[in-house]
Amino acid sequence: MSCSPFFLTKIKKEDAMAKKKHTVQYDRWGYFFIAPFFIVYVIFSLIPLLTTFIYSFFEYYRDGLDIIGPNATVARYFTGQEEYYQWQIDDASDALDELTIEYEDVETSPELKDEILSTVTEIAEDIEVNKYTKAITKIVNNGYKKGLPATTVIESAKNELKRRQTSITRNFGIVFASGDNMGRYFANTFIMWILGFIPQILVSLLLAVWFTNTELRLKCQGFFKSVIYMPNLIMAAAFAMLFVSMMAPNGPINGILKNMYNSMNAAEIAAGTMKEMEPFRFFTYTGWTRATVALMNFLMWYGNTTIMLMAGVMGIDNSLFEAARIDGASSGKIFFKITLPLLLPIFVYVLITSLIGGIQMFDVPQILTNGTGQPNRTTMTIIMKLNKHLVNKNYGPAGVTSMLIFAITGILSGMVYKMTMQNYQNKR
């Protein structure tokens, strides 16, 4: 007795479903393996990032031992916690209401300014007098010119007292304060990064080409690769302390310079016509301090950059180099016409990552200058200033600074990628 095709198909489906029930589904286990990464990212990266962004909109700082905030808004002419100045605003407003009754049916006169200011400052001890005085002077003068009633001017003075500004405006004002602003520290950071990156990329390109050139056949390549990478393994703090000790007034560099100077001028020193050399204080000069920071960044990172560029060069088909040599191309032409254009993607990666690291420069100048950015804050970086806000618990300005750093990093990285990779893609 034969079965119809319909029953055979049904039997096969039932067998397949039975087998499927007994098989282990491994695809869902992948989520368990990658879950720790997302959990760690959310706890240690995403939540702090969102918290920082939120704090940038709040008044949140330390005044002495007291923590001010977080407050969404801050009175325009008052400082301190809201409970400290709110009653002053209310009482001063009531006093101005009484002054309105006194000056009813009276036109504005220049003397009204002093009356308003004395009424407010007797009650509001925490008012920023200079700023409020400027505003009241303008209001009274305007009222006097237009012949407005004194009651109208006093009402305007009361409204000016109650005016409020958002905390993010205050935070931006702190971050971009004249003489102590983010633009200055960004310029410091960018200068020191450029001073270190230019020799870093040039030396790394040269070493990468040498180590990957099959014609040179350099000996002890493994040893040299290990040596140039070693500074990258040393902690920046230890590396910075080494340079601080070497360049100290009583350090070995000053000792060598002093011995050379004294030996060259031994006769004059013995005769008393010249004095012995005074110790040279490197970190009191802007140029020397910036150059030292740049040199340390170069020494720490050129080995890492060399290895990445070597990986890029080794990814280029060797037959291209051989064909160019057969055609009689010189080493310079091979480098500029073959190596460099095909190395562009990894070169752009190195440039962008170095740019991001440069903007986040902190540990080396922090230790070299003991966090002061000496001389005269010319070596203070953006992250050093951010750290000062955090140490002082000025979380509002710190949040604004962090968001600006994030925006600047994204914009500059996007510009670099767009300008470089667009030409590369068009050529392809």
C-alpha cells in the first residue's frame, strides 16, 4: 500500500519538527557573551556621559565647604544657594513696593538711582552690586530722559532684580571668561600636539619604510622594533618624573651644562672676571616647557605609530614595488607614488587617533608643571582645566567643558576624514 505525496510531506515535516525540538539553539548564547560589554559600557561610559551633559545645564559648584546646587536657574545678580538669596529678593521687592508708594505722582529724577540702590543693598547683602548698579543706572537715566513716573522706574528696577538666567549661560560665561577661557587652553593643547606629532609621523614613516623594505635587509629588526616600542609601555607619570629629575636645577642636564661652561671659561672664572654658571630653570620658559611636553609625547608614541604604519605598508602588494623597480623608479618616487597613496587610509586613522589623544593631553603637562600649567598657564591643556573644575567640584562648568571637548573632537575628526579620504576615494 503506497502513501500519497501529501501524507509523505506531512510525515517529513513532523520528523523535522521533532528533530528541531531536540537540537540545541546556539545563536541565543551569543547575546550572553556580548552582554558584559554592553553592561560595562552603560555603567561606566553612557551614564557618566549623560550625567555630564545634564550637569552642564545646572548651577552646580562648591562655595567654600558648601555644595551649591544642582539648580536649574540662578538669580542674575545674586550668588550662593537659592535659599540664601531668595528671601533677599522677596524682602527687597517688598521694600521697593513701599518706595513706590512714597514716590507716587512724582517724576523720575537722577537721585532716584541712589534711593533704589540703598533700599536694595540694605536688605540684599549677597547682591552683585556693580552689575546691578549698571542696570539701574541705565533704567533711571532712560526714565529721566523720557519723563516717566518714578513708580514706573521703580517697578522696572524690581523686575530687574527678579530677572533670572539659565545656568548653562552662567556656565558658558565661566568657561569663556576673559583671560581664563577655553580658547586659550585649546591653543596651548593644539600647539604642543603639533610640535610632537610632526616629528612623530615623519620618523615613524621613515622607520616603517626601512623595516618593511626587502632590499635593505636590516639586521636585528626585532630588537629595534622592541626598543622603539618600549617607551609606550612606560607609565606617563613615571616618564614625566624622569624628565623632571633630569631637567631640575640640580639635575644631570644642568650638571653637564655647568661642567662644560666652567671648563670652557676656567681661566676667566679663576681670575674672577666671570662667575660660574647658574642652574638653568627649564620650566620657567614657555618654549622649553612646551618643547619638553612635545618631546615626551613623541618618544612615547612614535613606536606605536611605526608599528601601525608598518602593518599598512605590509598590506600593499609587493609586486607593485617590484614592477616599479624594474621600470627604473627611484626610491623617492616609489614612496610618493605608491607607498604614500596606498597608505592613506591607515595614515588617516593614525592622524585622527593622534588628534583625539592630543586634545585629551593631560598626564605629561600635569606632572611636569605640577598642575599649574606654568609659566603663566601657557602649558595648561583643556583637560587640565577640566580637571581643575572637577577638583573644585564646579560640575556645571565642567559639564560644559566636556561637551565642548566632545563637539570639537567630533568636528575636527570629521573634517580631517572628509578632506583626506574624499580625495582617496575619488582617485580609486
